[in-house]
Amino acid sequence: MAATDVKGNATAVDTAVVMSRPKRVRTGCLTCRERHLKCDEAMPHCQNCRKSNRTCKRGVRLNFIDTQVQSPPIIPPTHDWQVNFQDESREIASEYKGGLGRYAALEQEDVNDVKAEPNFDYSASMVGAPTMAHQTLPPIHPPSTYSDISQPIIADHPHEINHQHSHSTTDSTYSNQTIPPLPPSSYSNPEQTLTPPNERVDFLTSPEEVLFMQVFVEEVGLWMDSMDPMKHFSRLLPFHSLGEPMLLNAFLACGARHLTLVNPAYHEDKALHYYDTATRGLLKSLQNPNRDTVICATTAVILNVYEIMSERALQRMNHIAGARALIKECGWSARSTGIGAACFWLNVGMELLSCLHFNWQVAWEPDDWGVDMDFVMETESGREEIWTYRIVYIVAKIANFRASIPRFQEASAGAEQMRLQNRYNEWKRLKDLCESWNRNIPRTMHPMAYLHPYQTTSKSAFPEVWLIKRTTIVARLFYHTAMCLLSQMNPIMSVEDPEMHSMQSFQAHQICGIVAHVKDRGVASVALRSLAIAAECLVVRREQEEVLQIFEKIRKETGWRVGFLNKELKEKWGWANEEALRQQAQLPTALLQNSQLQQSFQFPPQQGSSLPPAPPPPPIRRRPGENPLATADFSNQGHPYQSYYVAPNQHPHHNQYNF
């Protein structure tokens, strides 16, 4: 028994015994730990190892809970394949403090014609809308970047519209549960190493890559090939990408991005990784003067499609400007064929849709495209794409005419009158071009059927316009959009004029009728912009409600977030004011109900869709801006890819790639 003093405290003898017990150390050598001895932690060799003449092993020992293996793996010898081991110890050691310092420095790779690969800060958040002269590439966004985009808000509609001629399902093929989600570790584990393709392959062997490529071909490539008779992006280029890792990663990025839009089971980090890899490869190729400029331009066009799917309007100009500059470097234009024509018209079409939204002028003057505008009446089918290119040219001219509307009058009345006359002559010329186009197009580009709303069983407020071919649908949407815009831009007559008002109303209803009953998801990109322009002209509440339902249907099919369109249209229709008045009217009702005085008063019932027609939409007021593609040329000082671009040694012929 330990001795104690009169107060019950332990004596000095007990204290000494406690102090003499050895303390357990955590940083001793592994040799002492194996022998279950206390290590004095002496460097470089501890005392125990010196006495026993043993090797003093240092390091971190990993303890595994379960080390039992029922059936250990056996690698049978064979002559058909070989096993390559990859040393990742340096990467693992870098995660520990001072771990990387134990390794010798790596030897620098000697590359003659390619500069060192740039380092990118992937942790940076998104910046504001940049100017093209100082664009930072590549723009790597964290997965939470897109979570703040508002979803479409659809009001409760008393009338349910049943479009019998719409697609068999309102959802995309990959938005339901028939497609099994990928393993959780592929997306939820941030430490998992993602390995995108980096070498030529004969065919895809990874289930994930097969799924992403299938989604691209069946969903994204549909609208990319909407004006291409050869269907390069959905039928030909996927096979060519097997030999081009940069191109293949761009395809997989778009496919993975589409899945994240239509199916919440898929996370965005996979799409971002493919996008980053493709962008790295593109920037590295741009530093090589012996590069294949055709593959670089095609990759840039596809990466721009990824950015458009990311729904960042002003910040998606990173690769569209670079693609435009590379297209010009390849010498592609409206006269090109093959992949050159496919990339040119896709790039021009995407720019045109942005110009219609932001009221920009088209950066590439349409007269320099080289479009064949010989309007001889077509008597044979099979040339619908040629007429589609012509209406795209006309719409581009109208976009430039709208963006150049003067905002101030001339100093003198005579000068102002002359300017009005000149603009009216240009307006009349554009209108005659549209009408001439509509008269001379082949019969296959006119509606196959036309039913008035009262003739249909879909309960739609719009006529059913049945068009068969995809490029025909795109062309008709562009035509009616052009006529609708012209009715709003007559320099002599205002839109309230009976002739212009009738013209605007008819063209707007034609657009709504086409989009409301279309089956093909491949026209969604043009349908969204055309429908937004047409919806601003609607004044009947039932028609406005149906337009919002159409936007919701497109969102479910394509995954594109169109909430901003709903908000803009509701403001133009005056719904925001009605909502505020309705809330104010409901406030006294609630107070009366609480005080049980509502029986002394009679409040009018809510009328739902029987509300009077909304007031006419206010005129379009957009802030003037300059098209960011104005400097999309490598001959300009502020050209895209400025920090990486090296002029090529030779320019390929624009018909080099004809599949």
C-alpha cells in the first residue's frame, strides 16, 4: 500500500514511480514498432537498432483492418498482352507534408516544337463577362457554379394543353430511370483519379465513354447537324474522333454535360474533366506550328457547344471566338464543303442566335460569307439545306439592321427625312428578300398540313403546322422570325399600324404553331429563340400560358434551363404587376377571415384563365452592346488564345476533310 501523509496525499515515492513509466511514442522507427520496443527516436539510427545491429527503418506504416484474402488473384502467363505498372508514389507522397522533398527532381522533357503546357487554376470561381482581348483559358467551373441558375417557373394553368403531335415523351431519352446511374464512386468521390482517353483507339471499351458518346450522337448531335445534310457531328466525326483524343474528349464532355442537365443522377465533375482535358489538348496543339488546324477548329466548335449547354451566355464566348478565328484560318466559308461547311454553319448559326438575343450585329459580315443567293424557283427536292443557308443569311442581315437602329435624330429635319427614307428602302429590300425566298423554295419546305386551332383535338391555342424535314423546320422558323422582326422595325409605320400589327400577329402564331407541335428535338436551339421573339407579341392570356408550357416541355426534353425566358416574358406581359395586385388583394381577405368578418362582405371569385387579355408587350429595350466576336481573328491584336497561339506552317485546303 502506498504511504500517505496525514492529509491523505500520495508520497514522493509514488510520484517517482509514475514518472519512471515509459511514455508511448508515435514517431519512432518501424523496426522498434515491429519488436514492440520503445524507440528513443534518435536520427539517423535509434539506440535499439545500433545495439542489435538492425536496420533502422523509417516511414509511415499503413494498418489494414481486414487482410484476409479468400481467393488471391492470379495472373496467368500469356503472350497476347503485358502488364504495365505505373508509379504513383510521388503523387501520394506529395499529399504529406515534406513527402515530395524526399524525391529527386524530375528531369525536364525536351520538346522541340511544343512549348511547356500551361498551368491552369481550376479552383478559381467564375468571373464576370470578360472581353475577348484578355480572355483567360480554359474556364474551369466548380460543380456548384450552375446550381444558382433559376429553374423555369410555370404558373398553374387551368387549361391543360395536349399536343398530340409532340414527341411521345416530354422527357429526354436519358432523363428517366431506364438508364442506370453510374457507380457512385465515379462522381461522388472527389479523390478518384479520372482518366480520359489520351491515345488512339479502335473502338470505345469503357462503359462510361460509350454512354457519353451515345448521348452525344442521339441528343446533342441532333441540333448540331440541323443544317448539315451529311450529319458530320452525329454520324461521321465520332468515328474520326477515335484517332483524335482531343476531339474525342470534346464529344464526351458534351455527352456527359447533357446527362447532367436531364438526369440528376449524374454529376457534373465528369463532364468538366473531359472539357478540361480537351481544352488542354487544344491549347497545347495551338502552340505547335505543325498542328492539324482542321482538328483544332472542329474541337473548338464542339467545346463551344459545351459552353452553350452550360447556360452562361456572356461567358461562353471563350471557344466560339477561338472557333471563329480557327475557321477563318482554315479558309472555311459558305462555299466550303464537308467538315468545313458543317463547322462554318454551326458557328455562324450559334452566333446569330446570340445576336438575336442580345441585339448585337453579326461580327462576320453576311455579304462576306459567300452564300449563293440565286433565287431561281426550285422544282426538285434534296436541296433544302441550300435554301436554309439563304434564310440564315437574310436573318443575319435583319439582325444587323435591327442592331443599327439610330437612337438619336439628325440635327436637321432634311437629314432625318433622308435617313428614314434610306432605312425604309433597306427595310423594303429585306422584306422582298424574305417573300422571294418563300415563293421560290421547293414544295418540300412548305407545310405538309395546316390545321386551325378549332380543327385540332390537342386543345392548343395555336394552329398545327406540320413540317417533315428537320432542316425545313429550322428554315421556316428563321423565315417567320425574320418577318416578325421586320414588322417591328418599319421606319415609316409603327407596330400599332393595322398592317404591321396583322403581319406581326400572323408570323408570331406561325412560330408558336410550329414549335407547339414539332416532334424533332433537334430544332430546340432555334425553336427557343424564335418562340421567345414570337411570345413577346402575344396578348391573349391563354396563348401566353401555353407558351410557358412549351418552354417547360423543351426544358424537360433538352435539359436547357430557360427560366430567364419565363421571367422576361412575364415582365413584358405585365404578369409581375398582376401578381403584386393579387397579393395585395389577398391580404385584407386573410385579415377578414381571421376576424370572422368576411360574411359581411362579398369578394369576387378568382377568374384564373378568364382574366382579360394582357396589355400589349412594351417595345424591346435592350442595352446596346458590341458583339464579342468582333476581334475573333488571329490577324487582330486582341485575338483569342492570345497566350498560346502560334501561327501554323501551312494552311490546309478547306476540302481536305471530306468523309
